[in-house]
Amino acid sequence: MPLLAIETTCDETAAAVISRERKVLSSVVASQETLHARWRGVVPELASRAHVERIVPVIEEAVRRSGAGREGIEAVAVAIRPGLVGSLLVGLSAAKAIAVARGLPLVGYDHVAAHLYACRLAAAERMRYPCVGLVASGGHTSLFFVRGPLELERLGGTIDDAVGEAFDKAASLLGLGYPGGPAIEAAAKGGDPAAHRLPRPLARDQTTLDMSFSGLKTAIRYRVQPPAAASPRVRSQRETADLAASFQEAAVETVLAKVDLAIERTGAGLVAAGGGVTANTRLREGLARLAERRGVELILPPRELCTDNAAMGAIAWERLERGESDSLELEVVAGTDRRRAAARPAPTAQ
Ligand code: KG4
Ligand code: ZN
């Protein structure tokens, strides 16, 4: 019998039903993108309220689409860290209610480890351990030495902003909307990635697997609005495309440089990647080239398994199969809220 997974760490309300064989029987994601677009980032209070409204219909839809029926669910899994505390609490409360009402085991899981587990879902037996794991999303940018689905040793990662957060901020500065990653990727298509030489702090530093993206964000800011300029400059579409392409290049190159170093240092024969930013075509192509050059295998989930979803909650099977579950005292562990909104709303189109 399958398990029901619930995911409300940030701004997606998601539920999925996954069989013991790791087959995704259903996966429902209700995005809050339009709700937060006006604020160019996630507003925590709006996010939790939207989760409260959506959680029950999303779970019911996932159970209905799975064909398993309510009686067919064997366990309840829920992402309990890291994330926005109000958002996490909605998912955990729903999971506890179902577990109590139906007398089912409850399993809390880590959202970041689950992003990498999407590779196991996508690649089945091709997914091998140990490997190098890259998680690049709106809240996290980390490299891991992954000994098993639940054994992640952090090797390095961002020391300031997550790479997805930098995409979101750059898109906001360029007036491209939210979420920024897909908007930058689309705008960059007609642009020249070499038009602007933007900073890649730490990228060439062979002594560390840490990365930094805040300087890149600031650099874009000054290109968009030089400090001396009195009023905002009007940019042509071409100029916007060049800035978007140059930003994307700098962000992607920084990540690739550290993945390369992590392969060299660990000697791992496989790289697994996950998180919203790994949906980016330039990064996917770069990872594929890097893996080929290094002679290692690469596992990249399909795009819908890169961005937040509950199917990756299949990681809970790993604990259930070890005979583990959690008590009803299970608590959330809040984490970064770096994706919080800008202080002011985006100007509305006239
Ligand atoms: O994994 P995710 O859905 O949520 C978090 O756990 O944070 O990642 C969301 C992030 C956002 O910052 C979004 O702009 C970025 O992933 N993203 C992308 C792309 N699609 C989503 N970044 C670059 N290129 C994309 N195509
Ligand atoms: Zn995520």
C-alpha cells in the first residue's frame, strides 16, 4: 500500500501518493506564484494562509488521482524542515490529523534531502551511493557527499544568498517578474552571456567548496541603476536580454566550478542534482558537459521533480523500511526565509 506525502515548506502546497516501489501514483502541486508576484518574493504570512485554504483540497485530489482511496493509504509523510515556520506548521498539522484519525505511522522528512531523492525517483537503480549531491533552490545552495538517501555530509555551499534567491532578485531588478529563475532564463535567450563580466566570487578558489552570490546581486543592481543616475534608465529589450544572459552565466559558472571541485575532491563517480534552479537549461547543459569531461554519471530529475513537489517525499519510505517513524510530538524545524518579499510591492502595470 502507498504512502501519502505532504509538502508545505515555502510557497507550494503539495501532496503525492507513492507506492513502496517508489512509483508516483499521483502528485498535486498548488503554486502560490501569482499570490506573491506583486511582492517579488514570498510573504510568509500570505503563504501560510494560502496553505490553510488549499491543504485539504490538495490532499483529497492527490488521494483521488492515485486511485488508492483513503483506506488504501499506509503511512503519512511530511516535510518538517527547513522552511517558513507558519507554512511548515500547516503541513505538519494536516499530517498529524490524518495519522491520528486513521491510526497511521507518521514520518517527518528533510526537504533538502528529499530534493536529492527526486534523483532516486527519476533514475531508480541507476542512482548509486556514495555520490556528490547538489541542491540548488530558492532557499538552499549546498554540495553534499551523499553516503545514502538519509546520510548527507555537507561539503560546502553558499555563504550568503541561495542561487535561486539571486535569480529572483535579479529578475525583480530587471522588471521580469516572479519567480525569477524561469523569467531570467526566458529573457536570456536572445542575450549575449559575455556582454557583461559580472563577479563570480570564490568560483576560482580551489581551497573551498563554498560559494557566494550576494556580490553578483549587487553588481546587477548597479548595472540596472548606476548610483550616479538620477532617474531609472530606460533599457532596450536587447540590453535586458544581455544583462539576464550575463547574470545567468555568472550564476551557473559559479555552481559548475564547485561541482567540478567536489567531484575532484571526493572521487565520486556520480553526481545527483535537485532543487528549483536545476530546472535551468544552461545549468543542466553545463552539468552534462562537466559530467562527460570528468567521466562521471549525472542524474538530473525531470523539471517537475526539480521544483518543490511532494513526490520527493518518497524519501520517507527509506525510514519506514528501517522500521522508523515519528511520534505525534513531532515538531517543525524552521529554517531560512531568504526568499521573503521585497519591502515594497512591484509597481503595477499602467
Ligand atoms: O526548489 P524550489 O521550488 O523551492 C525551494 O526549495 O526554494 O526552488 C525555487 C527556486 C526559485 O528561486 C526559482 O526562481 C528557481 O528555483 N528556479 C529557477 C528555474 N526554475 C525555478 N532558477 C533558474 N532557472 C529556472 N528555470
Ligand atoms: Zn525546495
